[in-house]
Amino acid sequence: MTLMQKFLGAAATLALSAGAALAEPALIFDLGGKFDKSFNEAAFNGAQRWSQENGTSFREIELQSEAQREQALRRFAENGNNPIVMTGFAFGNVLGEVAPDYPDTKFAIIDMVVDAPNVRSVVFNEHEGSYLVGMLAAMASETGTVGFIGGMDIPLIRKFACGYAQGVKAVNPDATVIQNMTGTTPAAWNDPVKGSELTKAQISQGADVVYAAAGGTGVGVLQTAADEDILSIGVDSNQNYMHPGQVLTSMLKRVDNAVYDAMAAGPDLETGINVMGVGNGGVGYALDEHNAQLVTNDMQNAVDQAAEQIASGDLTVHDYMSDNSCPVN
Amino acid sequence: MDRMPNWADAVLVPLISLLLAAILSAGVILAIGESPVDAFSLMVEGALMRSAGWGYTLYYATNFIFTGLAVSVAFHARLFNIGGEGQAMLGGLGVALVCLYIPWPHWSLAIVAGAVGAALFGALWALVPAYLQAKRGSHIVITTIMFNFIAAALLNYVLVNLLRPVGAMDPATARFPDAVHLPTFQDMFSTAATPLFRGAPANVSFFLALLACGLVWLLIWRTRLGYEIRAFGHSDSAARYAGISPVRITVVTMLISGGLAGMMAVNTTMGEAERLVMNATEGAGFIGIAVALMGRNHPIGVLLAAILFGFLYQGGAELALWTNIPRELIVVIQALVILFTGALDNMVRMPLERAFLAGRKRRA
């Protein structure tokens, strides 16, 4: 081996290790876009929190088409980004194919289970959180009629609706739950105008609390509820601040924590299935200065008690996804 | 002679339009504080300098060829089919049914059946608007665009309630069996020593698209039906006088157009995702309109325009991956190209034509 070869080899090793040390995590947003004030934005906030606390940066991309899913995953993995975090169940299939090709890269997927040795799957028990806000809705309602506005009509959103309906009926078995889905295409995640129309329709049917589980569409729901002077319930992120005193609460789905944890763990990310429920703070309801006067002590006690029972396993909320049906509606 | 030469019409006008769009896009990128030169070289680098980049460019181009041909065939009969999106969605359903419920021994048989299934479903989806236009005079622009929404709703219903595997979250069908896996460019052109098109979705249906280009050219300029379509397009009353049935031409043209749009699904559904997903078309039906306009409704033009738009899509993806240019501005850049090459065509053409005529007069 000549001196030159040694030198080149050393340089290559140095370059490789430098690359590994510089490996920044990457975050891939689903088609809904980064600033939906909801699911994707929660993920962005988690990543932002991590990067500010550590003074480091991360790569990110907002997808434009289905074919880009695999492309983004592969390009980031080849670029040495580690771990690669993605938001949304729609990545499941693609990740299942891509993950085995990059055994040294760690992936984290939210809202879906992918069975691979280098993947952390984070799933949330949204039905439990929705149950809690459903109880609050029933207790706050004076008309005995509450509304649910979903985004795109997919099983995940029916899971929200089913948990919510169960919570409502647990408090008031005679209550009516009006359910509407915004649409049948992905555009339904970002259609505030339609959300507003649906809210008005539900109000005319007597609803005085409306729960929006609809991504960016929820902005229109919350706005109209505030304009028409009824209560609304936000989703995913804490949306209480958007209309102080008019948003009863928000169903929190701590996507931000999931992203933060994944990025903080770095390349040593622990893999496997990670279920985030009421028990471990993965889902819950939001209580802050903006809705303090809306949630009475009695309401809070009742909901906290239910949360404890869910956490301890004494109370089971039916999961729509388990059998594609809902015991109440 | 009051027209400019053909080469200027076919080459110069699109080139100048593109240049104008590029200058405006550069301005947009400058305005948000990024370097247009870097952005452009990143797009070229990512879309055309690597084989995997070509793999994506040609994958998108395959979609646009089919939808572009669909629009241009209809346009020869002066029918404006903006329902390519819905027809492609239904085409996807046709492909999925063929792939899921018939056990194919080999992909070569499956692609033929898949293409037939896709074309059949796409054509059926165009049949109702065509009938309404031919018999009732309901304007085809309105009906086809409405049918896009009906298609989306129908597909959603079918995927969520009928075809989705139990317990799956994604509104999508199960994976197609391995036997119908279409060879990708990677499978076809890579050798052990030189891996090419790694991970790129371009697949054998690109050649199906090229074949479709050839067949459309034959149909429009070399068959009796094509002659009737063009005659009907140029003058409804003259065609009627010559004994051409307007009802028949309207319906047949729309069936062909819908079938072509539907065949796009062979590429996205069978070639890429290998299952039917909710938004497999992603606007390719609408891009097809721009592609047809830019390609002057000629198959060669459509092919070139489709590759250009494929480049824009893949280049846009590279921009999204490696720069801080937000997704919305990438759409703005793509839209500027569509605007200049499609909608504002006459803005370049008329001054250019005047310049040519003036030049000719001086020489005379």
C-alpha cells in the first residue's frame, strides 16, 4: 500500500465519520402541508422545539405527490439523515419496502405500525382522547345535541367520531350526536369554507358544541362556532387560543412529543411499537387560561376520573378500527 | 401567405414562452431571497443528470402523455375534455379489479388486460358526458368537470367500504400480487456493475405511452374515423352535410379520449404503487390540458411537452428536498410555465407573427 493510498483511505474514513456526526434528522410532512394548525403543525412544533433546544437543524419536506413518498425516504436515507420521521399512516406501505434497504438508518412513523427492525411505530389512542372531550361536550351542551365534523371520510376519523360519541352517551344517554364528514378527497383536510357550512348546518339542527377532527378544515369550524356563539372543540394541537372563551377544549394528540422524542434519541432511536394513550400522556384534553371559565370543577373531576379509569384499564373505550363498527352513534 | 413558417410556430413560440416563464420564476425565487441559478442547476441536476432523476421525470411524463393525448384527441373534435382526472381515477379502479381478482401468470398478460380494463373504465366514465353533449346539448366542459367530483366520491366509497383490507387505515386496496409487478427501468436497464434508475418508479408503461402516441397519430391523420373527427371539429355543419353523424363522432371521440386518460392508471397504479390509492391521479388530468395545448395537439408535441412537465415535477421535488423554497412557490413556478405555454400562447404568437410578416414584406 503506497502512501497515497493510505492518505486517501484516511481521508475517506474522515469524510465518512464527519458525515455520520453531521447526520441531521429529517421530517417528512404528509400531503396536508406543514401549517395546518393541527396534525402536521404539531409535528413541526416538536421538531422546532428540539432544534431550538439543541441549536441544531433538521431537514424537512412537504410532499406534493404520492410518488414523492418513496423518493423523499430514499433521498434522505442516502444523504445520511438519521432518524427520518414521517407523519401519517399513508407512509406505511412505502416505508415497509424502503426500511429494509437502509438497515443503518432509523425511521419513525406516526399513526401507523410498520414491522421492521429499524422502525419505531408511534400510534395514538385517539378514541380515548375523543371520549374525554365527548364527555365535556355532553356536560357543556344545553340542547342535548352535539356535533362532530370529520375531515376526509376514512377509518381513522371514524375512530375519532366513535370515541367522541361514546363519551357523549356516557354522560347523557339521550344526547344526539350529529356526524358529518367534510369530503371524500384529501382536499377535505383543508377546506375551512366547507367546515363552516357544515357547522352552520349542525347549528340549525340544534347542536351547541361542535368537535372538529378535520385538520385545516377545523379552522373554519372553530371560526363559525365562535361567530355563531356556540362552543367548539379543537383537535391534535391545543387550539383553545384561537378563539379564547369559545373553544371548550382541544383533544390533544401529542404528535409534537412523539417527534421530539424521536429526534432527541437520534440514531440510537429505540424501535418497536409505541402506543400513546391517556395512560402515558399521549392523548388528553387541553385546559388552559383560554377555556378555564368554560370547564367547571365538576366537569373536570368527571373527566379526570374517566381518564384514570381508562389508564387503569377499568374503562375500555371501543376502538372503531378493531371491528369497523361503532356501538353507539 | 399570412402565416409564419411552421418551424417558428412549433419551436420558436414555445421556446420564447418558456423563456418568459423562466425569467418570471427567477424573479419569484429572487424575491424570497434564494438564488435562481442555484435553484435551476439543482432542478437540472436532480431531474436530468442522474439516471434515477430521469426515472422520475419519465414516470411523471408517462402520466402526462396519456392525459395530454386524451385532451388532444377530444380537441380535434373541438370537444374540451377536462374530465381526464375523473376518467383516470376510474381507470385506476379498472386496473385494480383486473389485478386483484384475476390470477395472472405473467406481467406481460396482466399489462394488456390492465390497459384494457383501465381504458374501458375511463371510456365508460366519459360516456355519460359524451351522451349528454351529443343528445341533450349539455356542455361537455361542465359535465366532465362535474364527473371528476363524482369519480372522487365513488372511488372513495369503493376504497373505504369495499376494497380496503379489513383493519387497514389507508383508503387503498390490498397490494397486487407479485406476478403483476411491472418491470421498472431499474429491472430492465440495470446490470450488477452499473445500477441505473435506482428506486425510480418509471416502468414499462412508458413504452405503452409511446405506443399510444403512435396510435393516436395513425388514428387522427391516417384513418377514416380520424378524418371524420377532424372534419367535425373544423365545421360541425360541413361534417353534417357530408353525412358524418355528430352524435356518433362526439360519443366515439369521447370514448377514445376517456380511454386514453384511464390508461394513465396503468402507470400509477400498476407500475408505481402496485395498489390503488385514493389520490393516484394527483392533478395529471388537468396537467394534460396544458400538455395538449403546448404540444399543439400533435402526439410528438404532447410527448415533448409531457417530458418538460415531468422535468418540472421532478425538479420541483428536488427543490423541495434540498432548499427552503416552500412547496407553494414551487407550484407557482409550475403554474407560470402552464400559464405562458398554455393560456398566454397568443401573447407570444401574435407579435412574433407580425415580426415575421414584416420581415417578409421588406424582402418582397
